[in-house]
Amino acid sequence: MELPNHAKQLLLQLNQQRAKGFLCDVIIVVENALFRAHKNILAASSIYFKSLVLHDNLINLDTDMVNPSVFRQILDFIYTGKLLSADQASEQNFNALLTAASYLQLHDLAALCRKKIKRNGKPLPTKHTTPHPGRPHRNQRLSSTPVIQNRYSGSKDIEKKKITEELFKDRLSDDEVYVTGSNQEGLSSLHGVASKHGSNGNISSIGDQGLGLDLSKKSPSVSVTHEEVSPNENQQESPQSASASSANSASFEDSTANPQSVEGGDSMEIDGGDENQSLPDTGQRKSLHHLAMKKEWPKKENAYENSKGDEEGTIPNGVIVGPKLTDKSNCGYSSEHSFQCKEDDVENGKDISDESGHSESESGHTSANYVYRQEGFEPVAYGDNLYVCIPCGKGFPSSEQLNAHVETHTEEELYIKEEDSYIKDEAEDLSTQNPSFGNEPRPFKCSVCEKSYKDPATLRQHEKTHWLTRPFPCNICGKMFTQRGTMTRHMRSHLGLKPFACEECGMRFTRQYRLTEHMRVHSGEKPYECQLCGGKFTQQRNLISHLRMHTSPS
DNA sequence: CTGGGGATGGGGCCC
DNA sequence: TGGGCCCCATCCCCA
């Protein structure tokens, strides 16, 4: 006895689960997009994936070999057995697919691509290692992709990847398949086309909706919609984690709920003869642009940043129309800052992504508009003036006008005077908070406050805390950070990465310090003693909390 | 019910 | 870039 459609139904279910992010246990990072998937499925698809997912739950793919658009097709293929090539039947696309399939050791898919290319009568591409000029080299991009690597798996991943790449190269020479200039061009052009909003119906829709979640630090332009959280494992996560996961899952939803490509006449299947298996339309597609967030990063970098010669150099003028966060963080700024959140348009469901009329191409970037929806992640609109100068809060209808305006700000204006900062606890300031009270000489003084530092780099880092611009946005929730490290640490909480495990109880932490702190629970060590009552505490912060009890008027 | 303590999460900031 | 330590906030437990 055999159920005729068992395998098909099973796969369909898995694909639907992937679309909702349900039970997804691995995140694949491709260039600046996140994809969620199931380890088992990936491992069953290729040896390469098998080796990667064995120990890691975050996989970084070589962006020279695969780009987000291609990987979306590949992921669809893995979960459906169909090559959804109706709208992407170009030779470049097949070359790109072939490259990626070979890289990922998806032999069946590679064979399909080869077959298709042969059928088109085009010779297989020849080896070419020079990346397309329009496409930054991998090494350039690597440094700009804020991917959080598991502390314990990152190096392993790299090692594995190196090994696999070596194998891959060998295989390539055997199979006479490799990345070509034209192929790279294909990747590049495909990406470029995809990034142009509405420039080419089908492809742009794929590019806009199906590329997953933008993780690019550069984030030239991001349109974000949010998807309701699926009834999945995220419910057990913290709100932020749930948001992140839903964002990721939404990218899948978009990528999988792609009926037009399934129904294309040129779709290819690995087993053939299958009827169209469009995923049920869950209704998410029609609202992809319903709630959108637009981030516009201007061409010109922050004048002050440039003048300081800061190595990061990608600080925007402060025109990030950020999300309305549901938590107290409120767009990443405290309420006294000029980073307003206007909720009216959000509540009205106003489509601010279309409203702007500015594609990312205008800002000189080529990244696609990544679209996802996420519960509790509402877009923020500034009426018709989407481009907001953070220092003064003025809105402008275009990035050009904003840039022109920003140049009128002087360096001094980019600072905020933090009068409040000295009203804080004097004792704290005198002891630990204010480094200028240390013994070592600190010749580098902050021009805004009285703090001084031993080296200029630290001073520069400190001076950023006076700016209103926050150069490092979380591309999952949109929250802005002054330091990259803080942002990456924040991202770790989104991704649920807790590399630091307690050997005693198995509890896991995102930070080493937390683990150290936690270990005192097991050791019973209470190194912090109240000088007033003699009470002992495992954590300093609890001692401080306790001291407040002593000093509070009540 | 309330307040205090234990424990944890997340962000800011300095090194 | 990551570690470390600061802060605040929060939850839970218990007296």
C-alpha cells in the first residue's frame, strides 16, 4: 500500500512551514538577505548544506557564488522540486543558478540548469574570476555585512567553507562549470533589475518581495512591510526575538508564495509531470506594500564624519525613517530627541514606500527593496516629506533636498548638548562613569562634555554619543545604535544566538559577562557588600539597587 | 498586597 | 571587534 501523493504533500507542508517560519532552525545569510529554513531539508538536499547545518544555525553563503535572488529560487527548488524559471528564463539566470547550484552541491539542480543552457544552444560559460565591476568584491562586502556569527561556529564555518570551496573548484574543473564574467554580469544585472522597483514587472516583484531580509549595514534603501507573527515557535521567544523571526519568516512567505513563477510555462521540475503546486495564497502578497518602511540613505556621507576622517564613513545624514517600535525604545531614540515617530499615517495604512517616488537607484545604491512584515513593526511616515534631517527634524520630499539641507548644518549643530547628562548620579560620575577621573593621563578631551580619553579613537567613539545620528541600524527592527558592537550584540538577541552556556544548569547567555555573573548563582559567591548594612550580593547591579533602598527618601 | 532581594535582558559606553 | 562593566527595567519569589 502506498499513498500516491505522500511525498508531495509532505513537501508541500514543509514548504508552508518554511513560509511561516515554523520550526525553521537555520538562518542562511546571502549577501544582505536572511532566509530561514529547516536543517533537515537542507541537509537532505546537498552534502554541502549537510556539513554546514550540522553544527551551525547561521550559515553565511559566499556572495560571489550566489546572490539573494538566485538563492531564493534555489530554496524554492529545494522545497518544491521545481525550478521556477518562468520569469527568469534568461541565460544569465541559468548561469547564475548553475553557479550557485554547483557551489551548493545541488547536483540535480545543476544538471537541470546545464540541460536548460544546452537546450538554449549556448555554450557553457567559461571560467572567469574577475567580478563584475558593478558588483563589489566579496571581501569588500564581507566587512560590511553585519552577520552575527556563532562564536563557536564561525571559524568552523569558515574552515568548512574553505574546504568545500576547494572541493567545489575541483568539481568545477571536472565539470567545466564555473562562474563567468557574463555570469557575474547576470547576477549583477539580475540584482540590479530586481532592485529597481517596478522596473520590470515580474522580476522586480521577485526582487522586491522575495529576497529575504536585508542585513546590509549599508542599507541603502529598505522598504519594509510587516507580517503577522505566525503561530510558531516564536511565541516562546522574547518579543524581540519573535519580531526577528517573523521578519525572517516573512521573507520566506514572500519568497514561497510566489504563484506566478510556479505557474510559469517554463518551470522545470526535478521529477517532472507535476501539476502546478502553487502555495495557497495566504493573502500576504497583496499587502506587501501595504505597510512599508522606507529607509533612504543619502549619497553624501555625513559631512562631519568625513571631515573627521572616520574609518566607518557610512554614517548617513540622519534620514532614516525608522520603524515605530512597540517597546519603550521608541525608534531608538529617547523622546527628547528629534527622531519623531508619526503614527497617523501608519494607522491609516498609508503606503509610504510608493509615496516617496524615490527608488534606491536614486541614492546611488543597488540593493533591492527588501520587504517584510512583522507584528509590532509599524512603519513611520512623515507625511509627504519622507526624508527627515535628524538634527533639526525638518522633512524633505527628496533625498537631494535633504542632502542640500544637511550641508547647511555646521559641525557644532551636529552635536547635542546633553545638559541632563550631568544631573545624573554624582557619585557614579566621580567613580567609574567618568573616565577622566582616572590616574592615567588623558590628553584627548571631548569638546562637548568634560570627559577625556587616553587615545583619539576612544575620544572619537565617545564623541559619537553626542550626535543625533546613529550610524548602525538594526535591519531587523530598525533600531539605531551608536556603536557597531552594540548593534551586533542586539542582533544576536534577534537571532537567538546564545553562545555562552552554563555548564552547571545549561542556561545560555548572549554575553560572556552574563555567564560569569550567572555562575555566582551556583558558586554562591557574593562579592558585593553593602557598606551600610553589610548585605552581600552576587551582582553589583543588585547592590546598587539595594543602595537605592538605603538612600531613597521613602 | 507590598517591599526587598535574586536573577535576567537589553542598551550605553569605555577599553 | 569583542570584552567588560555600567545603567535601567523587569520578572519572580518570598517574607
